[in-house]
Amino acid sequence: MIEEFKKFLIKGNMIDMAVGFVFGAAFATLVKSLVANVIMPPVGMPMGKVDFSQLFVALDGKEYASMDVLDKAGAPAIKYGAFINDTISFIILGFVMFMLIKSYNKMKEDEPEVEKEITTKVCGECAMEIPVAAKKCGYCGNTAV
């Protein structure tokens, strides 16, 4: 069983998948940073310098000056600003993945299909496959190939 497990782990597709997960996590972190640090500040500026990540509704009925104060108090809250940021991150990530897949498919279509070279033919007498250059069938002796 241990040998089977080793073979499973060493297979190339398993390694490829692991590398994909690592790059996916790094890419998600990059997109989250892009949203939080580049996209959201200009979007919040016309709304009075709103930081969407700091928007929340406290469920205990009290007022809290910031998300930090809310978290320190341990009060329950609906943190809809974080949800807005995550939604925008998801849309950007989805768009980037769409563009990558679209580019990949376009490159795949542009590759010329390699025509398979015909190396055999079928004998008209016995229906066996024989080389194209054959003058006589090796199976039945037919010379009209």
C-alpha cells in the first residue's frame, strides 16, 4: 500500500496539480492586494474616501468607531464591506481566468494539425493491412495490390 501511495504522489499529474494550487493561491493573494490597494481606494474616493473593508453593521445595537474596536469588543456584525471587496476580487479573478483560458484555446486552435502519414494499405483480396510500398501481399500472394 505504501508503494502504491508513493507511485501516486510521484506521478507527474499530481506534481502539476500541486504546482497549480501553489500558483493559484499566490495569484489569489495578488488579486486581493490589487483590489484592496489599487482598485478600491479610487472607487471609494468619490464616496467621501470610504474604505469598503471598514463597512459593517453591528448586530448588538451599539455604535463602534472602527472595525478594530468592533473586533476587540467581540461584537457580532455583518461585515458587508469585506464582502464587497471579496466580490470584486472574485469578479477580477474570474475575468483573468476567462482571459487566460480564452488565450490558451486560441493558441491551441492556431496550431496546425499534423497530418498522419499513411504507411499501410488494405489488400483487396484478403483485407489484411500491408505496407504502402508492397507490390505483393505477404498474406495471400495477391499481386494486384
